[in-house]
Amino acid sequence: MEGVNTEFSRENYAKADIMRGKVMLLSFLISLMLGILSGLLGMNYTWVGGLLLILTLIISISLIRRANYYTKKSSDYFIAFLLTLFTFISFWIIALNVT
């Protein structure tokens, strides 16, 4: 194939892995904060929690789009989506059940 760079670079891969880790950590922290906030709003404001979930997912995907690294794959978007979704829902449930 012409125009395809088949040479593997450890340096580019290491930089990409570090950037991917930072993006995932930032997605986790944002969804943690917004999930707890959504849970503390209570059941009367469930629609606000839904909006916060959508906002969190948009932020997560946009973080990956903004991160410029060489080995970006489509699975990175799926992993960030699942991480954000499950983290948000988990901390939302925990915050709802505070005694």
C-alpha cells in the first residue's frame, strides 16, 4: 500500500499510550464529579442528571478527538464511552443511596 507508514516507533507508541491514559483519567474524574453531583440533586431533578450524563459523554469523546496522538484507534472512543458511562452511573447510584 502506498502512503501507509508501516514502520513501528516505540517513542510514538509510548507518547500515545501516555496521552490515552491521561484522557481516560480525566474522563473518569469528570464523570465521577458529575455523577455524584447528579445523585445529590435527588429524584426530583432526574432530568438534570440525564443532561449531565449526556454532557459528560460529549466531554469524554471530545477529549479523545482533541488528543493528537499517532496510534488513535476507533476502540479508544468506545472504551472512553464505556468508562464514562459506567463511572457516571456507578457514582450516581452511590450518591442516591447516601444514608
